[in-house]
Amino acid sequence: MSVKPHQETELAKYVAKRVLALKPRKSQIEIAAAAGFVHPNMVSMIKSGASKLPLDRVPSMAAALECDPAYLMRLALEQSIGKTATAAVLEAFGTPVTQNELGWLEEIRDASDNTDPRLTRRARTAIQGIFGK
């Protein structure tokens, strides 16, 4: 069995999980078509790690996989240019915020009357508690 160059990347694992989750409603061929791939086997190649997800396909692939494009872009950058370079890009441009994270941020702003609250130990503990940590 040959080792695929990108099979251990977080992106390959994530795409495989999303394809499996969507299986009752969408085939891989439908996902590939929605993402704009000419060859329907491209989704198989990405999820197996045989091929990278091209950065220009991230928005359409995110729509096809019904996932957040900012999250998928983070994974695609890491797969494409490596962890160190991705960290540099994110440092320069800021960390992309997912739609779910944006919802949390909006609630914090609303609850604090837009006072830009500092993250205190108590607030951190409360947030950790929400997630059972």
C-alpha cells in the first residue's frame, strides 16, 4: 500500500468526515460537481490524501460540503503551505472567524453592551464550563 502525500493532513481527514456525514443526502459525484471539479474522482483523491484541495476551490468546496469556508481555508492553507507558513499568514492577516464563532462574538458584544470586555479568569472558566472542561 502506497503512502499518499497528504493523507495525514487535517484537511483530508475533515473532508472524509464531511463526505461521510453528507452521504445520506449527497453523493461524492454531486459534491465534486458542486465544487466545480471536472473530474468527479477529485473528492476521493482529496479525502484520501492523494491530492491537495486547490485554494481557489475552497469557497465552492465549502459550499458543497456544507461547512464554514474560513475553517476549510485554514485547513487548506496548512495542507498547501505547511503549519509554519500558515501561522505566518494568519499572523499577518488575522485568524479567519467562522460563522459559528462570529455568532459567539456577536452574543458577547450584545451581552456586554459593546464594552469590549477583557477575558477574565472567571469568564474563561464559564466558557470552559459550557464545553464541559
